[in-house]
Amino acid sequence: MTPDDSMLPALALILGGAALAIFVIELFVPTGGVLALLCGSLGIASIIVGFIYSPTFGMILLATYSIAAPILIMVGLKFWAKSPLAKRMILTSADVTREASTTAVLPDIGERCVAITALRPIGFVDWKGMRLDATTETDFIDAGEWVEITAVREGALRVRRANA
């Protein structure tokens, strides 16, 4: 063993510590996975340096990282979910309720409205001054014709030509 080899365990531990620090930063700084890639690379470099020093030390690092990584990811995600960034990204039930209460009222089946655009088979209709998506059941309908609503699915109307 040369004097330079005595620094290898310290270097392996420093690389592992740097990987851990970058993992913590990745949880709270949105980088699109760049820091996660750097964290993984530093962890792998730490293991390689450990194996260069001694196969036993390398195996100890490999086993430690294999056990610690999933635990750290689970704990890190729990902390991340409580961060302000996560609160803006994660949809909660209150958000869904608020969104549902602000959606526009849709027409009932059987109501009549006017086609704004030609429905070939998709286009727009005017219902009480609102422009809504519509799809015809069968044939094409020209703009300006009266249509009758036959179904409402996911905010889109299904229509057919209204009887005179």
C-alpha cells in the first residue's frame, strides 16, 4: 500500500457524503433530475473508489448504499411532500372540490342550441352565450343550424340536428 492509497477510504466517504448532500438538495430544488443523476454518479464513484482501496471496503459501501438508498428516498419524499414546492405540484381533494365548483353549468339533454361552426363531426355550438365543444351523432351539420343535445360527456356535448 502506497501513501496515496491511505487517502482512498476518506475519498470514498467524501464522495458518499457529497452524494447525500446533493440528494437533499434535489428534494427541494427542481432541476429535472440533473442533481439526481449527479447524486447517483457520486454514489457509484464512491463505491468504485472503495473497491480500489479494498474489496471488503467496497462491499461494505455497496451494502450500506443498497440498504440506505431506498430508506432515504422514502423519508426524503415524505419531507418533500410537505414542502411549499410540493404543495403547488400535488393536487389535493380540496383542489378537486374547488375546481368542480367553479366549472360551468352544462346544458341538459334535450335542450336546443345553435351550431357556431360546421359540425363535421366536431365543432362548436352556442348555448346561452357560451361556446361549447360538440360532436354530432351521425351526419354533418352546417353552421347556423339548430341542434338538440343528446348526451353530455366530460364537458363535451353530443348533438343531432333538431327537428323543425
